[in-house]
Amino acid sequence: MDEEVYYERCAGIDVHKKLLVVCLRIGRKPEVREFGTLTHEIREMAAWLKENGCQMAAMESTGSYWKPLYNIFEQEGLPVMVCNAYHIKNCLNLLSEGRISLLRMSKNVCTEI
């Protein structure tokens, strides 16, 4: 079954208390970067996503750590969705933790599930 591409440039963000792991996909090419959670670091991440033409970002967070990102993304005009980590892991059948899950999350944001 072919996957219909919704976004050519999208990102999956794994949100932690002191670390943000971002996987930006441009077509089939993923690039993973890590950022801190201070305001200037979140703005740096937002600028990187904008520079690369990110069309949609999905954040996975089990706590309330996503809120500062959401606010900054909204200010910067970056479209973003907040995803329940439990839902992503179970409904999308992600096989493992860490970067593999992040790569799959970014892929699923870009294509129809």
C-alpha cells in the first residue's frame, strides 16, 4: 500500500524536561538534532525548522513540558500538534524507544497513517 504524503517537510519532537530531540524529515531524508529547553534554545530550534521549511511538527510529551514549545511555535507561525505518547506508541505500532521511535513518528506525521 502506498502512503500518501501530506507534508514534504515535517518534524517529530520528543519532549523531555531538559532535552528536546527533533527529527526533521525532508522527503525521505531525516536529520536528528538535540536542543535544550531554555527559551533561547527553543527559539533556536524553531528558527532551524523555519529555515528548512518545516510544514508540520508533532510533539510527543507525557507531561506538561510541551507548553513552552507550543507557545513559541504559535508565536513563530509554525504549525504544531501535540500527540499523546501512549497513543503514538500503541496505535502506530512503534517498535522501540528513542531515535527509532522519533524517526517513525516524523514519518507518520508526513504521511497518512
